[in-house]
Amino acid sequence: ANDNISKIVNLSHVKLVLFSEEVAKKGIRKYIDGFVRELSVRPATIVAVCDNSCKDYLKSITPKLEANPEKYINDIFDKSKTAFLPSATLSDFFVWGDSKSKDVTTAYLGRLKDEKKSDAKKDKEEYSYGIDDEKTDNVPLEAKNKAVVFGTAFFDGYKLAGTGTSIENMYLKLLTGKISEAVYTVKIKNDAMIELSLTQENKPEFKIDTSHYAPKVQINVDIQADIMSMEDTVIKKGSYKVLSDALENDLEKNINKYLYKIVRDLKVDSVGIGNEAKRNFLTMQEWKKYDWHKKYPFLQYETKVNVKIKKFGLIDKSLDIGNEG
């Protein structure tokens, strides 16, 4: 390239390294090694997987609210803005690619067509997590910007193991304590839809038993919730326990379904449970001898979600300010 253009090639401006699904399934280690060893490429460069042609995806980036694609890439992968979009970097692969205690999860991107066909859509039919699952990747077909997020790409080391829907990244963040804010919808007994904002102040607690061949883990997840909106429902005094119970049951069911997928089907440790299990061993030799990667598919897991509703939504006699709600 330097022989044919007047400028010297410099990759310090690179924001995104995109791999096709075909290449990712074969393995991307040699590419990651090359980029990491290139001093001009920043370790924080985002890595993602494209469902088909990377060229077509990059050409389809025509953001309406931004002046250029570079600003669009920066903003859409900002980790603080959404709980539904996975974000992995070259540094993540460099640290965890050869590790047997944690696997990397990236965004699964694509170009919106007249009829969207992807593994993520097929996966949604098999793993239906609930109400929000139908919304996170539902982009209007008339959108000018045809570059969209189809869902999540799961890696086993440096090889693509499978794909899934966008909401799975929210369950991953809940299990790793990285939720700054996420909107979640739950249905209560009278079929009313309640929309809540979820936050986490504490990281989940992992209790891991590695004394047997099949390891066991109990995960305690603490969540704070704010009521954002509700359907024709008045929350009366004492009704918050009903709402918190409904949210806890819904999240536990969906998180366990997510864990079944990554543990039993894909056999990838996206949560990093193995990294927590290392604490049970005094030396690295003992850890390697236990062979976590081999025993991981037999992992027995139990999830306990504790919800605390911090603020009030609509309450009975809400206009009677003088009385206690």
C-alpha cells in the first residue's frame, strides 16, 4: 500500500475491526495477534462479527444524526449508553483469548435487508426470553441507516461458537455487575405491563464448589429498580412486594435460560465463572490440574435475584399529599 499511495499507512485511527462470520468460525487468533503487535493500533479498538459481507456492512453505515461513520461507531459502542449491545476490544481477546476461565462476547452486526435472515433470528425462536426480546433488534425496515445490530456473538477462545439476540447481553451484564441502567418490562398477575429501570450498585456474589467433578455455582444478583410506567394500574400500599417478586421470578427464569445456552449448548464461559473459581485453588498448578474447561459443560448452577424497588410510581391516593402513601 505504501508503494501505491502518497501517504504512509497509519492504523492509529482505526475504531472497529470487523470479521465476517465465516472467518470468525475458523478462528481470528492470527489477526488479533497481528493487530495487538502493531504499535499504531490501540488496544481499545472494538472487535465485532458481521453476518455476511463486512464490505457491505461498512458501506451501509449512513448515520442520520452524525456527520461521519467514525462518530457513529464511537457513540453506538459506548458501554454506558445501552445494556443490549456487547462491546469487546482487541485487549479483551488478548487477555482472555487463550484463557480457559473466561470467553469473549462481541456484537453481531449486519445489514438490514427486505427480509432479515440470521442465526440470531433463528435463535430467538428457540430461546425466547420474554417481552423485551421482541424489541431490542426490531429496527423499522424504512430506516435510512441499514447498518444494524442483529444480536450477540459468542466466542470459544478465538473461534465463533454461536450467536444470539441482543437481550442476552443484558443478562450477561447482570451476571457480571456491569448494568449502569437498563429498561426492563415485566407482566404482573393482572396482566398489566410494568416498565422498570434496573441498576446495580453491587457486583453479583459467586459461591463455587469445586470439590466434585461437576462444579456447582450459586449466583446472587442484587438489583435496584425504579418504576417508569405501567398500564392502567395503581400500585397500592403493600403491592411492591408483588411487583418485586414478579421481577425476581422473571429475571431468574431468563437468566437460567441464558446460562443453559452458554453452559450446555455453546459451552462458552462468557460470564467468567471460571475466573471466580480460581480462588478455590492455592496454586496455578492445582487450577490447571482441575481442568475447568473440560468440566465447565457439566456445571450445575443456581441463580438468586434480589430486587429492591427504590422509588415509587403511581400510588393510591397520590393526589392526597397530606397523607402517607
